[in-house]
Amino acid sequence: MQLAPRSFCVLWILFIGVHAFGQPVTQPVPATRPAAAILHEPDMPIKGAASSPETIAAILRRAGLHTRLISARETADQSILNPTAFDILVLPTGESFPVEARDNVVQFLRDDGCLIAMGGYAFNHLLRFENEQWQ
């Protein structure tokens, strides 16, 4: 007996999803366009395969997203990288990652931010900027 109501509900949901009262159903339009922060540290040594932050930004803009290239310091700053400002963080730096940004990126993900890591195992090669160089 319990299967019949479930089947009915599924069919009803599918029916509603196709047409409601004879009108096609449209997807809700978000109030704002999604935004992506893209890590951009030109002098950071890359382990793995790097991707061009500028190219990624152009592709995402064509897909309708706002984009902003952010530095390692900005990635570590919660007033800049947070889910209120950005929906997605893109790491085009292969396995290389600025260790100073670790805690804020973890918090960003805990707060429902999304992550796209490209070119290697993210966070596998941690780097710190000291004495005017990456180590």
C-alpha cells in the first residue's frame, strides 16, 4: 500500500515539472549572477599543471559568471574570500597552494562555498611567501 502513494507523488511531481496549469515551467532566475574568485599569483612556483587564470576568467564570464582574480593574500582574507562575495573559488595552480590561505579556504568551503581545483591534487604542495620569495 505504501508504494502506490509514492508512485503517485513521483508521477505528480513529473507532471508538475513539465506543465503547470497548461503553462511551461521556467527555471527560477537567481537574484544575482554567480561569482568566481580565481587565485592568481604569477610568481608562485607551480607543481603539477597550471592553467591560465585569465583564460578561466574569460570562459566563466562567457558562461555568465562574475569573475575576479585574487592574490594569495586576498585568498587568505575572510573579508574578501567568503560565500557572500563569491560562490566559487578556482585554484588553477596545480598542486601548489599558499599555506597562509588554508584556514580561510577551509572556512569558505564549510560555509557552502564551492571549489574547482585544476592541474593536480589541491593542497599537495604548500608554499609560503617569505623574504620576498615563495618557499
